Amino acid sequence: MLPNEIFDKLKIEFGEEIISLNEDPGYEPSIKVEPTNLVDIMLFLRDEEGLEFDYPSCLSGVDLGANLGVVYNLYSMKRAHKITIKVEVPKEAPDVPSCELVWRSFDWHEREAYDLLGINFVGHHNLTRILLPDDWEGHPLRKDYVQPDYFHGMKVPY
């Protein structure tokens, strides 16, 4: 199925929650969606006949300046098609519904985006740091992050 066909199916099912389709040359086709009903959108992408996105390739967090974004790369082994789903949330309230119950493999991906960018995946069963110590302050992949000089008496920058 082509990206515009996937977009049309989502638009029919979810209406205004499906914001836009980006098919710019040189980029993976992507569909931007509102995060409010994200879990239902992902369940639809996974379970709907003809879509059947059964392989969640990657989840990435992105600092977009005033907002934080989450990028979901999905692939259908059965249908041999792919799509990228994107959501944006303000840095002041970076809440995104967790999709780990849709695809269990997103467990660690969501924890990494939480750890490094501070994206709060609402409903995640164990949203704790995965790469940094539990008492680390801040989120190092944010553009406004200031690296500390010391952590527990050890010099941080090398």
C-alpha cells in the first residue's frame, strides 16, 4: 500500500487527529498525527486488514526546538510496506501515550527517549532511566541541556 493510501485510510478512521502526509523526495514518507489518540491509531495500523504493521522498526525522540517529537518507523512483513508516524508535544508538557502495549519492543525505545529527552510516555509500565544513572539531572539530548562539570565528584567532560 502506498503512503497516500495509508494516509487516506487513517483520515477516514480518525479524521482531524491525522494532521498531514509528507512525501518530500529524499525523506521517508511520514504521517503526522495528534498524540491524544495515538494508541488507537497504532492499534488500527497493526490490526487493520491491508495495513498489518507487524514490525515496529524504531522509535526515536527528537528535540525540535520549542517542541519534542517522537518518530515511529513501522513496517509490515506481510504486506511489504512501510510508513513513519510522527507526533509533536510541547517541551513544557511532553506527554505522549505509551505504545509499548501495542508493540512490546517499544518498551526500551520509550525508556531511552524518556532518559535522553524527557518525553513522558504515559501508561508505560516502567518508565525509568535506561542509560544514565537514576540520579542524573536533566536530559542530555535536549538542545538546551547544560552538561554538568562534575557528577558525584567525577569530572564529566573529557
